[in-house]
Amino acid sequence: MNILNGNIKVAMHSVRTTRWRSLLTTSGIIIGICSVVTIVSIGEGIKHQVAGQINQLGKDLITVRPGVSSYNSLSSYAPFNDASLGGGSLNSNDAQIVAQTPGVKYSSPMSVIPGKINSGSSSNSGIVVLGTSNTIPQLLNQTLSYGDFFTNANDTENVAILGAGAANSLFPGQVPLGLSFEFHGVNFVVRGELNSFDIAPLSLDANFNNAVFIPYQVADQMEGGNAPVYEILAKPASSNLTSKTAEAINSRLMVAHNGVKNFDVIKQRQSLSVTNNILNLLTKLITAEAAVSLLVGGIGVMNIMLVAVTERTHEIGIRKALGATDRQILEQFLTESIILSLLGCLVGILLSLVVNVAIRLFTTLQPELVWQIFVIATGVSVAVGILFGITPALKAARKNPIDALRAYQ
């Protein structure tokens, strides 16, 4: 233990006397550790955010979308993009089939109607108009901050429900109840405003905060009786029946589509699986890139230790003359290499904490720190110190004491 303490003291003294050189030497390790800790933290944060969004919408929500996607990656589907506005494989008949499927308690088609909204002197093209039914509050587990949703009694009237973001854009600083806007030359009266939805990054679910909901029948009339359906939402009578109901919907739609699988029936846990797979892939990519930084950092540590061995040749000769063994010399320089690598790890972790705080303050991401990554980072740093420090340490240990004593300080 005394020998170890002595080696640590010598190593720390060496680092302090060449602090700037040591900092530059470990820059690769600092960048690598910071990258890994940051990307893992962001990934864990997004997973929690997506899980939170799924919990808000309900784990029993079933979504039917056109096309066939892979649950190992993002599909070509993206909510509200140009591809989802038409040409899909879903229509109003599919919506009726889903609604009539045994076990389905609530269902609703979701139709995107392209166009600009005019509200007074403002015109906003960033808001999406959705034709849907009056069961949206139950399907999305959402309440209204003002007013109420349209009912069967007025599902043919020109009324609208605004998402929180759409309300703020169209009628900033106002309670929009009773106010009107123009869309496709038709005046719509605002009947209610929804509370804000939690939106998670990389989620396949649409941002309903920037949506305007109008009755599906009205949307269908505006599209000449052929409003495209970009997705159908459904919920079973019991959450225990989610899988069974999803299978029943899939079977009935397969029959309606003549056995052609040109749609997807997606449960919430599958959406979560897609996001997790994407994040895991990104984490592996960043980790591979960080490994290159660690490799460069390790080479830097080896180079600086080789320089240190050359600079301290006379010291090595004196220690050997006083009885130090080859193993003790090796342990001394190996300890210095490990200390140097660990200091780089420490700076990298501290830098990653600063980056995480900045991300939380200036973006919508909410990184989550996990203790396991700190343990792994420390272990990797020790391994880098040993791997790239062993060669200089062996060179120091094998020096002939007579030749070493002849060297100048």
C-alpha cells in the first residue's frame, strides 16, 4: 500500500508539473468519454420522454397506418408529411371496419386536409387541419382547457377544436372560444381548446399541439367525398384486450384489402420499440466514433509517457542504483499512465455534465444520467491507461542502471 501511495504521489507530481501538456495529451480521452456519457444520457432521456408520452396517450391505444413498416427502424411514415396526405391504403370504409370490430370501444379516422388557415389579419401554414370524430378526447386521453368537443349532434357543422400550439398561433393571448377562422373559404367557429400534449423526440406520434380538429364529415365534404385517411385510432373496451383487439382489426382489414398487407396495426409498445431501436443504433454509432477518440487519446498517453521515460532516464538510474526492482519501476510508470487516463476521464465526465445541463436549458431534450455509464467510463479509462502505458513502463523497467546514470537530467 505504501508503494502504491508513493507511486500515486509521484504520478500526481508529474501531472502537476506538466499540467498543460497532460491536458492536451488526454484531449482524445476527454472527447471520447464526454461523447459517450452525453449520447447515452440523451438516449435514456428520450426513452423516458417517449414512455411518458405513451403513458399519456394510453398503452391500450391502437393505431392503423397505411404501408408496412419495420419495427427495427423508422418507417417511411411520418405524421403530417406530404406522403401522408394522400395515396395511402386507408379510407373511410376501413375506419368503419375498425369501429365495428368486436372489442373496439372508441375509434376515429384521422384525415389531413392541406391548406392555409386565415385568422383575422394572420395567415398560418404551419398548422395542420385534421378531420376526425368526437371520440378523440377518449382516444388520446386528453382534456380541454376551454369549451368542449363537438358531438354527434354537430358533426356536420363548421366547428373546430384547437390544439394548444395552434390556439396560441392563431389567437395569441386570447381565449379562442367563439372566435372564427377561414379555411378553404369556409368560416369555422372555435368550440374548444385542448390542453397541451407531451411531445417526445423521435416519437412516431403526431404533434397534436399544432393541429386543428374538425368533424370528419365536414373534412370529407371539403375533399369531394374522398378525404384521405392517414391513420385510424382505436381503443379496446379493456386494456387487457389490446392484443386480441389489434389482431381482430388486422384480420378484418386483411379481408377488406383482399389479403394484401398494405397497412400496419401498431400497438403502443411497438412504437416504443421502434424508438428504442433507433436510439440503440445511434448510441452504437456514437460509441464507435468515441472509441476512435479514445484510441487517439491512448496513443497520446503512450507518446507522452515515452517522452517522460526519456526525460527521467537519470531518475530511473538513481532509483535502480538504490535498489528499485524492474517491477517497481514498471509499476511507477504504469501508475502514472493510469492516473493520466483517469484524469482525462474525470474531465470528460465533468464536461458531459455541463453539456447535459446546457441541453436541458436550451432544448426540449431531457437527458437522464445513469450511474452505469460512469462505471463503464472509468473502467475503460483504466484499460486505456494500462494498454497504452505498458510499453513505456516496460521500456523504463528494462533500462540498464549504468547507462541510465550516465544520462543527463
